[in-house]
Amino acid sequence: MGPPGSGKTSVAAVLAQKLNMPTYDIDNDHLESVWGTTVADKLATLGDEGFLKAEAEATCFVDKQDTIISLTGSNPLVPKGMEHLKKNGIAVFLDVAHGEIVRRCEEMKVDRIVGQASSPLADILAKRTQIYENVYDVRVLVEEGATVEKIADQVVDQVNKDQRFFSTRNCASDAEKAQQSTENFFDVVQQGLSNDRGLYYPEYLPSISLKQLERLVPLSYQERSLRILELFPTANLQPADLRKMIYKAYSTFQDPNNVLPLSCIEDNVHQLEEYHGPTASFKDLALQLTPQLFTASTKASGMENDDFLFIVATSGDTGSACLHGFGQNSNTPVIVLYPKGGVSPVQEAQMTSCEGDTCVISVNSDFDFCQSTVKDIFNSPELRKIFRKDHAVHMASGNSINWGRLFPQIPYTFQAYLELVKSGRIQMGEEMDLCVPTGNFGNILGGVFAKKMGLPVGKLVVACNENNILYDFLTTGKFDARGRSLVKTPSPSIDILLPSNLERFLYFCTDKNAGMINSWFDQHATQGYFDVPADVLERMSEDVTCGWCGEDECLETISGIYDRTNLILDPHTAVGTHVAKKACEGRQNPIVVAGTAHFSKFPTAVLRALNKSLPYDASLMDVNKKMHAIKTDTAFHNSIKNLGKTKVVHKVNCEPDKEAIVTEIRKFLSARRSNALELENAALKAELASMKQGLQTLLHAKA
Ligand SMILES: *Cc1c(COP(=O)(O)O)cnc(C)c1O
């Protein structure tokens, strides 16, 4: 499928050879034989509209299997014919640049495009593309000058892509895996974590060429991310639905026309501003989309009427992003555990003021305790049973262990690169470096995938704060948590000692050696450490390097940048900037630092860095006022402005005791359930009352 001149017929011919299938051309083999007259005649007698209708009707007589069918340019315009073809077919859209189509049409002297009579070709193409984009199953982004052979290969690659996901702890051989029942995209989004405690990983990783990337340069973030994400296995999620989800997700951002801007900090250092979502951290970029993917998954499994409970531990930003993502749906309640005193006052206010189907509990402990409690609850078959039976909820996961949360992060790195190309900072094909302040290793892993797909990324730099267990690991191959305890820093969102997505990275670096993964993480669980062999360390170093930054350096970076540029970085971005500059010293590549949060989320650190005093007992309003008084070229974030005026709706506090926490969770679930039952009751009563009244009216009329 595609406009005239997109190569449908010639690509179909090559595909027929490759797949050993016959071809069938609607124009040449079908229409004229059904009609008993030529297409030109039909068009002349029926006119545009009548022709389209007749064409759709004739298309409904196509009765083919295992055949490469090339459509007419106008086939997709009428749903009836397409619905018939899509019943057993896969619609492949040959997406050729419009300029190229215009050129080819002139060359071929095409004069028979339905509707062309009145409008210029470019307008027709734009309209047609919208229609193609509503119906295709697979898009092939045709690069400039691509041979028919190459396009056909890309079609085969996309149509036949492996849809399976396996756990990083599944030790079966390939032959054994071929026999196993397997999970697809929807299954893994719904399940979150595999039963064997491993993380799901796709069998198929797509690639993209520089010339294909060239086609993404003029596009918006929404369009770019659609074209990246649809390359991945997504079961039978229709691209048209994915498109709607993406647009809906980013409609909540401060400026939906500029979702993920790249700006220059100084010299060759750039910031990808990942913080323009509703809760002002990069988590929103994924978590505005994941709930929609989740809903599609429960629909696919026929469980769309069930309730799914999300329990998350947060060092600050995941909590509010999940509350705003999942917690606003009525069938995905969210429970957040956060370390009391371990998050910034703004982060705390964002969470405790969040209404919806939500419950927020502060715990008198640190993030790792919260995270391990969540894991224990998630992995307890007894609790699952109780939640199911007494509270009518299944358990699900919103952390980046869920592929549905991780995979929307892959386009960020593409965005940074494409913006550099668009602004002329680099030529397509030249490298950029990327540095990401890292906690759970999720955001940086998106960068690793982007690089693997073919994006010209030079160095990928992992930036840590004093909790630099990753730094030690990535430089020595020894992961050692013994004797380490979490240090509180000005960058609390990366105060983490067990980065959960490291497991996916190791799976990748060992060519999917689940046996090794099992033995390392088992040893970590029992003895608190593991070592990887030299070849694995070397493999890791090919993809990422690492640096870390102490508290003083972090605050100095904030004040230094402010003095020189009048911009304010958040403390995490400052950690990234400090590490990036050191790691990329003397290199020519532009460095992009992931700006993972807006500075106003971390007022205490920012005010300290800028040498502004703050009374010990300052209220959030005072803090906000003080922050707003700072003269800066970094715009304030809309969502933070009114915090402090909002009502605290969550006040539950727990000791670090799993039983006590479970009790609180069950209290929330019970209240929620009785609310639901009450509502149901009220609805039934209302229905009954109206029936009664109807009956009375009827009796009255009869009497
Ligand atoms: C979550 C978070 C990070 C760490 O991201 P990971 O994917 O966990 O590595 C960094 N900075 C901020 C502000 C965050 O909220």
C-alpha cells in the first residue's frame, strides 16, 4: 500500500520471490476482470466518488491466501475494501518521502490519481498519508535512493519480526524455547516481572539506517517516537492506536508542540529537557504512555473490567509520575511507598496532594527498604491471593522493570540526536555523546538500545552520585553491596544501590546468558556481591563508561552554570553535567546530558547551591516564593507553581515493618472496595426506582 510511485508493484514482485508467493495486482489483475472494462473507462463513467465506491466493492471480491497483493493508490481510501483485505492480511505501508513521489510521478507522467484534477499533488499526498496511517499494520520507512531489493528486505524483516519476549532468567536453549509457550508484548506489559523474578527482554531488536533517520529530522517528537516504537514487537497493537496513545500522552505536557526540547547549556554541552511533563521529571515521558499500553494489554487478555493494583516504591519522581499516570484511571489504583525525609519537600507535596484512586504512605526508612518491601509484596503468592479474593485486584508493576515503561524511553536519545542534526550542530552520521544521571539504569538503557539500533552515539556515560556502586561495577566488574549503606544526597532520585535494569544490560552483554544472570543475582541476594569475568566487563565498557560526582561538585556545578549562563540545572542534571564534562574532555562530539528533572523540584539543594538561606522551618509556600525570586532564564514549571496551596490528602506514615505496611494497604483496598460496592448499590437502587416509576406510570395509564 502506498501512493502512486511508491514502488508497490516492483516491491511486490521481489517479495514474491523472497517469500515464494504469487503476486496479485488489484489494478492489473483484479478490477478489469471484475468489471469487464478498463479502469480508465470506469473512472470516466463513474467520476471520482463513484469510482472509489465501485473499487471498494470490487475489492471485497478478492479471495486470496499466501499472496502478495499490491493495492491501488486509492484502495485504502474506502474502509470497506480495506476491512475485507485486513481480515486475513497484513497491510504494509511503503512510506516514501513526498518530494520523492512528486518527482517520480512527473517522471512516470502519472495522470491518473483519483482526485488529482482539482488539487496539487502534495496536498493529495498529505491527505492520503493520513488515510494510510489509519490502516497500516507495518510501515516501511523508505530511505532516499533505496533499491527495491532493500525495501523488500525491510518489509520481510518487519513483517516476520519475532514477537516473543523471554525472561532474563530463562535458561532454556533456543530449541527448547521454540517449544515453550511464550509471552508477547501485551503479556509482558500486564505481568511486569516474570514468575522466575527475571526481567522480560525482546527476542527481536530493530535497526534503523542513517538515511531512514534522515526522514525523521523534520518530524515532531510524537511522530519520531511513533516511528521508533512501532519497529519493536508490539503484538497486534495497531499503529493507528499507538499513534493516538502517543498524542494523548504528550497532550498533558507544558507545550505539546515541544515535548522534549534540546537546549545548549554551554559550549558543546547540551541538555535534553526531559522534565516538561505534568510532574516535572523524565518519568512522565514514559508514564503518560505506559497506562494506555497497559489498558490495551488488559483488553487483549479480556480482563479490561478487572482492577489492577500498582504498588511502587519511589525515591521521589516515580511516585508522582505513577500517581498521575495510572492513578487517574478508575481501575488501576496506585499505592506509593516513599522514604520519609528521603525525598524533597516538593516531591512530597506532589505525592501527598494527589487525588484519584491513590494511596501514599511515607515509611520511616530509606528507598531500598521501600523497594524491597514492594518486591516482597509483589512476589508473595499469599498476598496476591488475598488481594484478589478480598479486594478484587490483581497486582501489576509500574517500575522500569516493566518493559511497557522502559521501551517508551528508547526514543529520547533519538530525539537528542535528531535535534542536533536539525539545528545543524552535527551532520547526519556524525557522533554525539550522551550522559545520563543513573539510578535504576532505565533511562540509560534506552540509550544503549538506541545505539544498538544504529544511532551514531559515541560514548554513553553513566553518571552516579556518592552512591556510586555502579561506578565501581562498571570500572572493575565487581558489584559489591557489602558494607555499603545508602548516602543521602542532593540528588535523591539516584540514591539507589541495586539498579534493577542492570539485569537487562548484563543479559545483553552476555549474549543472553540466563545461566550467568541467575548465578550472579542469586549470589547477590545471598552474599551481597558478584563479579563478572573480564570479557563481560570489556563488553560492558564498549557500550558505557561511568563517572560519579560528590555533593560539593554537584552544588558547584549548579552555581557555576548559573553564574556563567543564568540557567538553573536540577541536582541530577548537575551530576550528569559534571560527569559528562570530565568523561568527554578533549572529545569533539557534542555531549547531551539528560535533564531528568526540573530544578524547582529540588529547592533545598538549589537554594543551597546559590547561597540563598532558608529558615529551617520554612513552609513550602515560603520556599516557592524564594525560588521564584531567583532571576533565571530557565522557565518555571507550571505544575510546581501552586504546590503548597494544595491540600494534603495522604497522611499515612508507617514504621519500617512489612506487616504494618500491608495492613495500611489493605485498609485502603477495603475502603475502595466498599466504596465501589456502595456506588454499585446506589446505581442499582436508582435503576430499581426508575423501573418502579415506569411501572406505576404504565399502571396509571391502564387504569
Ligand atoms: C528516576 C530518576 C533518575 C534515574 O533514572 P533511572 O532510569 O532510574 O536510571 C534520574 N534523575 C531523576 C530526576 C529521576 O527522577
